[in-house]
Amino acid sequence: MLNLLWPWAMALAPLPFIYRWWRSPAKTHVRALRAPILANAADGAAASGSGGQWLQQLLLLMLSLCWLTSLLALARPVWIGEPVALPTNGRDILLAVDISGSMERDDMELRGRQVNRLVAVKSVVGDFVVEREGDRLGLILFGEKAYLQTPLTFDRLTMQTLLNEAQIGFAGNNGTAIGDAIGLAVKRLQARPENHRVVILLTDGANNAGELEPLKAAYLARRAKVKIYTIGIGAEVQETWGLFGKRVTNPSADLDEASLARIAEETGGQFFRARDPQELKSIYAELNRLEPIEQDAETIRPVATLFHWPLAAAFILSLLMAFIRLAAAKGGGDNV
């Protein structure tokens, strides 16, 4: 819908015409001598000046349009769009994803092919990120070290891109700093409103690196009212072929399920076990249920400013007027 923020500016439109009428010269009657030769010359000039009179009328019309378009720009026209609903108070969710060397193990099956754990996580978590409209999301990556890859943001597509660009080894291969990841998450969330601070931590191992013990970090999280959901990922059975035939192993033997369960219990969250991408997907569906997206919303109407269009029209008209006057002057003839 088109609207004018300062419509009173259009009330100035008659001002030049009022001024022109008020300043019009008074009519005078002066006796003059008539010279036939000069009278004939004047009549010829009047006949040849009919084109100049038309040009003067054209310039007057363009000047009027220039004035009106300038006033329209001053009135600040805007286009007001359709109402858009926005959540009033979403959650602040930090995703802490393990990218240590063990996440390279190929024990996940995704769409009929064997993939490593990180590829499966990217596929499922990426969909979760896109669905959390209205929440502020952030991403922590950890291996030997923990670092903040994406601060809390509403830009879910950018966060999904940064998650997909994460590679094993970015944070070190030879260790899993679960405690440091939790501590970093608590630090980033403690300034946010209470009751909306959530951490979803996903790992396939046990804490064996970093400065902070996981249970100590969980205690700090509880004090800061940060709820932590923990997810242990990795298959429990994997068949491999060697020199002595088929061998069955447990690729998740290093997973510390007890500590992950304690961390979740300490902070009021839950522990989940994901042995394949299907279970991981169902876990994130459950997280959507446990931490519902805020439904109370306020509506806004996007506003686009349009003043530059009439302003540009006034500028173009002024250039055309200058060009016409210059061309008429070079044509020599008329006083315009």
C-alpha cells in the first residue's frame, strides 16, 4: 500500500502559481508613434516567434512537473507491505558438535551409502537448524579445543552453511574437550534471558582434553540456568573383514554414556543415544517437542522508502530543461 509520511508537503504545490499571479506586471497605456517600417518588422518577428512561444510553454510545463515531483519526494512516499508475524521471544540454543578424529569413523548409513559420523550429523542437524525459525542459534565446534564457530544469530541459513563447512581436524584430532565446550556455551549464554538458555551437545567419545572437567562444567551450567541435552552418536555393532574373516566390533566403545547422562541430569536436560541417522533424526524431532518454538507473535509491516524515484524524476526534468534552453540558444533565435 502506497502512503505519504509527510502529506502536508503537497499543500505547497500552488505556491509558484500564486507567486506568479501576485507578481504579474500591471497593465499600462502609453501613447506611441507608429512607424510603418518598424511595424512590419515587428509583425514578421511575431510570426517567426510562434515556435519560441510553444517552447516557452513546454519549459513552463516541465518546470511545473519538476516542482511537483520535488514536493512528492519531500512528502516521503513509502510502500507498506503485508503484515509479517515475528516471534516475540524465541530460545537461545547453542549446538556443540564434536569434530574430533573419531567422528571420521564410517559406521553410519545415509540414503543407502556408508558415511562417517560427521556427515550424518551435518545432514540431520542442518535440517534442525532450518526448522528453528524464531530462535537464536549458535554453533560451537570442539575437538582438542573448543571454539565458537557461529555466535547466536537469527540467520539460520548462514549457520547451516558454516556447519556444513566444518571439517574434522579444525579443532584438533587427538582429543575431545567436552568440558571446555560446555564452559564456552555457558559463557556465551549467561547474558541471555533465563529459561531460554539451551545447549545441545553431540559427541562420540569421552572427555580426554581441555582444562575443564565435564561434571564441573555441568555444575556451572546449572548455576547459570543453562539446560543441556546430550547426544551420544555412533553404532554399537560394525562388521569388518580381515585376514581371519569377518570380525564384529563395537565402534562406540569409547563413548562415555554415563558422564553424558550425568551432565544432562545435572542441568535438567536429557541424554539420548543415536546409533544411526534415523535415531538421530528422531532425537532432534523430540528436541523440537521438548523445546517448542515460541508461538506468541507480533506482526510488523515492512516499509520500503520510495522518495528517490520522484527525486530522480525531478533531477532528470531539470537536466532536460537545461539541455532544451541550451539547444534553443544555439539555434539563435528565441529568448526562452
